[in-house]
Amino acid sequence: MKPVMRSCFSCALGMVIFSAPLFAEPLTLKRAVELALSHSTTALIANADEQHARSSYLEARDSYLPQITVGSGLGATWGYPLSLEGSAPSIVNVTAQSPLINFSLREFVRAAQTDWKASKVQTKDQRNQVIQDTVLNYAELCKWQTLLSHLQEQQSETTHAEAMVNQRIQQGVDSELAGKQAKLATAEVRLRMAQAQSAIDLLREQLSRSTGLAAASIDGVPESIPAFPEVKQEQNLPKQALENSPAVEAAVDRATALDFRARGEHRALLPSIDFAAQYALLASFNNYQDFFRAGSFQQHNATLGVVIRFPFFNFSQRAHADAADADALRAHKQADAAKDQVSTETLRLQRSVEQFAAAQDVADLQYQIAQANLEATRTRVNAGNGTWHDAEDAREQADARYNALQDASFDLERSRIALLRATGDLASWLGVNP
């Protein structure tokens, strides 16, 4: 190759390289889910809620430990030394207090612990939601990518057909109506391609936000989607869903926590005993010695004992406890409603899988028939027993059946993914840690 030609070729190649978009990086489904679980805002919020519930439990549990406060109440006094915030003016003041017998606090600790358990279950449910959303977006991305590839082939065929029709019009074989029909077919394919590209861009952006990868670098791998397990209609999947549903378990735990809390509100009317101790180092410049008998004043002072309360006539607390009973009752009814909803939704998904599977079989058979009809029509055209328009009609019908098959297949995938989420098998199907 001559130097000048080599230089021109290098420049042209460089222009192609720099003007072409970045190639998308193949991303397997399992990897996408793992990245989503570590980057998703929903999962991070759920983890924060769980941490908050754990801290609330530790706060309630640690109430049994003595709360020790060290401070000082320095101040000038005139006349008898009055108290500062309930304590005598002192150089150093140490107070300690903790419950010894408190029936309501014990129930509140149990309620906080149950709330923490419910939050952990809720975190699992939120992570399952992240998995489901990622799988659905990924499966739909693969669908549109496959369809776009087929549409590109269709565009080539419709463009060629439109050119052929224009030649036939010039030769007086076809009418102007045939030309408009050919243009319409090309425009319809171009519209479908624009819709497919728009869907691909949107799904890549959604996967980018959940995985942390650049949208332009995301490319689906249909082969990475595992095979779906067989769904038998005689299986009692609603029962399995109730046993494995984090939403139901969390609702039951919330109701149990409110039971403990209501019981604690009632037991707040029972006697309680607290340990209390205080030490104070008094200063002579506060003139304590002027108001005590000679020789009776001392700088080091301490008190140790218990505080006993009998809140029998606290009518406000009784009303508060009754309100807590109502909250607990409502939570139990909400848990029952959650069970009914999960059971009904699982049964609907189980039946819909069968319906969508039948619809996919119908769409597949229709596509096979249309494809066979296309091949037969082309054979007749080549043999001189058919017209070019017959072949084009058969091709358009086969393309329409292909598009319908893709839609039916995705509807089936979506219902199967939702059913796996309902029965608690979604994470194990993917082989990821929920």
C-alpha cells in the first residue's frame, strides 16, 4: 500500500473509531442483580430502617443499665442555698438511676425487639423487590434487543420491497396505491424500530441507576436468564407463598409488637421500683455551715435508695392503653388482609402462567404457520405460480406473527418471575443471596 493511501486509510479508520458509539458490555442477569442489591436506593433505605429499629431496641434494652450522670452545680448563694435544677449547689454532682421492677418496660423491650425482627423481614422483602425489578428490566431489555435485530432485517426487506414497487409503478405494472402501501410498510417498521430503541434506552437507564454501570455499557445476554421451573397447577402454591412471604411475616410481627406495646401501656398502671443514688461535693462558699448546727455540715454527701411509684389513678394512661389495644387490633386485621392478598395474588399468578403459556404456544404455532406459508409462497413465486405481492403479504404476516410471539413470550416470563417472587423462590432461582 502506498504511503498516501495508507495515510488516508488510517485517517478514515480513526474517524470511524472516534465517531462510533462505545460498544455495550455484555452483562449477565446474575451480575446485574448482584450489583443492584449493592447499589439500589431501595435496598439501602431498607438497611437504614433496619438499623434504626435495632437502635431502638438497644435503647429500650439498655434502660435496665444504670444511667450515671456527672456534673456540677456551681453558683453563688445569698442566704439559704436554694436548689439549681432540683439539686443543691455543688462542686461535683453524681446521679445514678435504673429500673428494678418495671412491668411495662419489659413489654416495651419485647415490642422493640419484635419491631427489629419485622424490619429485618421487611429488608428481605425490599431486596426481593429489587431482584424482581432488575430481572424484569433485564428480561424486557433482552426482548427489545432481539426484536430490534429482527426489525433491522425487516427494514432492509421493506426498503427493498418499496424500491421494487417503485420500479413496477414506473413500468406501469403496479398502481400508485401499491406504492403508498409499500411506503406504509416501511414507515411502520421504522416506527416500530424507534419504539424498540426508545424502550432499550429507557431500560438501560433504569438498569444503570440500579447497578451503578454506565447506561451505554449495558447489553443484555438472553442466554444468562435461567430456565424457569415447571409450574404445576395442582400445586398448593398459595400455601407455599403464605409460608415464605416476607410481607406476611412482617405484618404479623408488626401486629405482635403492637400487642406487646399495648400490654406495656396497661402495665404502666402497675407499681414500679427504681434504683436511685446521688453524690454531691458541697462547697463551703455556699454558706451551708451557717444554716446547720455547728460541726454537722460536711462536704461529702450521698444518698442511696429506691423510688416506688403507685400510678393507680392515672386515667389518662388508661385511655392511652385502650388506644394501644385498638392499634393492635387494627394491625392484626391488616395482617389477615395481607395473608388474603398474598394467597389470592399467588393463585392468580399460578393460573395466569398457564394462560400465558397457552397464549405463547398459540403465538408460536401461528408464527410457524406464517413462516411456512412465506416459504411456500416464495417457492411458488420462483416457480412462476405466484405473484410478488403474494410473497410480500406472506412476509408481512410472518413479521407480525413474530412480533406477537415476542410479546407473548415476555408476558409469560413476567408472570413466572412474579410467581417466583410470591413463592419465595426468586433468589434461589437466580442463585443469589437474598
